[in-house]
Amino acid sequence: MIRSIFWYSYLYTFVFFGGITFFILFLLPLSKKFKTQQIKNIARFWARSLVVLSGSKLKVFEEAPLKENKNYLLCANHQSSFDIFILMGFLNKDIIFLSKHSYFKIPIFGWAMKSLGHLPINRKHPKQAIQDLLQVNKKLATGMSLAIFPEGTRSLDAGIQPFKSAWLRILETKPQLEVIPVSLVNTISIQQKGRLKINPASVAMVLGKSLCFSHYLSAAEVPKSSKHALESGHLRSQEISKKKLSAIRSLFIHDLKQAIKNNYARYEKLLSPLSKTKK
């Protein structure tokens, strides 16, 4: 209980004073690039410190190192709010998240999220959500990498829920973008959905081998004209049938989910018995 009280006190104190620091930093006569980088450094430190203060031990495994000058779409399973802190703090990449639009309305916190480049998504209105997803391309064009949780929400147990499919619109307009399956192992033991208590746990982040949507289009013998239509965002029914596109989506989601599950099971065995979820 004492650990939880201290952790939450630190969380909200840092959000308040960190937000003020962000604001002051933007008022200073410094280059935009420098100020943006300092904000990212502060956010990364904040995320790392939240994981450390939980008393947890994190191990990071990379099956294929991420290239420095390349952006990716990172798809992770979602068990805990700590998943965000782990991705923010321990990935050697500048990443942005798609977050609920309501978060951006929170004073100071919402402004800080916008300053970091994170994007709002309106889940309650599907048409608007699709438009929000398409805005991601502008961010990707700047060299940023995007992290998403295909399940859409946190799991109540250690299992992986069915994946949503709307986020595939990103890959349909950028099929060459490499997708990294990320297995976040045992983070549910730190904090479970619906509970406030913070527990020390042994956890891992596994970066699997990349998948590429364009390879699935090629394997399905999709004509080059159709690939161009996908990339330009002007896909027409006569160029590729909805049935074929649906089959490609389903296969891609299946392989992505399976990669996350396999790495989860493989690397969970390497964790120390500090705290593991009972299945």
C-alpha cells in the first residue's frame, strides 16, 4: 500500500510540474528541434522512473534490432497501463501513440501529449476514427514510429484478446511499413485493469521479427495497379475485391497475433519468480 501511495504521488506531481516545464520550455527562444527533443527526454525519463518505482524488473529482448533511421509500426498486446510506460521509456526509438481523444482534454496532461506528437482517436465514432488513423501518415512521414495496441483495450487476464482491424487502414496506405510484433510479458502482475494497487513484478518486452503487409499482397497476387491504389488511398472495388482484401487482412492479423503469443510463451519462461500471473 505504501508503494502504491508513493507511486501515485510521484505520478501526479511529475505530470503537474512536468507540464509546467514543457510550457516554459516552449516559451524560451530556442530552436523547435531542441525543445522537442528535451520534451521527449523528459517524457522518457518519467516513463522509466514509473517502472522503476513500481519495484519491477524489466528484461528487453530483440529478435531483430530496430534500425536507427527507419520508422516502424509496433503492435503490442495490452495487459496493463504500464505497457505504455515500458514502450515510452525502454524503446530506443521516438514513438507516438494513438490515444483516446478524451485524454487530450485533460489540463496540462493533454497539452503535454500533443507536444509529444501523440494523436487522438475517437473510438465512439467509427468514421471519425478512420480519419484519425489516416492522419498517422503525416507523422510517419516525419520519421516517427507508431505504437498501437490492436486489442483496443487492456485484457483482464494474461490472454490476448481478438484484434481489431480498423488500424489496418494505416498499412493499406503504407504497405511497405514494417510491423514489429511486441510481446509485453507479465505486465498485468504490476497492475491489473480496474485495480489501483501497484505490485513489483518480473516482466519482459520482446521485439519480434518484422512483418510486412506488402508481402501479403504479393503472395495473394495482387496486381501492381491495386497496390498503387492502396498506397494512394484510392482503392476501387474493380482493382481488388473486398473478399480478397478481407482474406489478406485476416491472414496478416492471424500471423501477427501468433507471433506475439509465441514470443510471450517463449520468453515468459526466462523471467525470475518475483511475481508471475497465475493462468
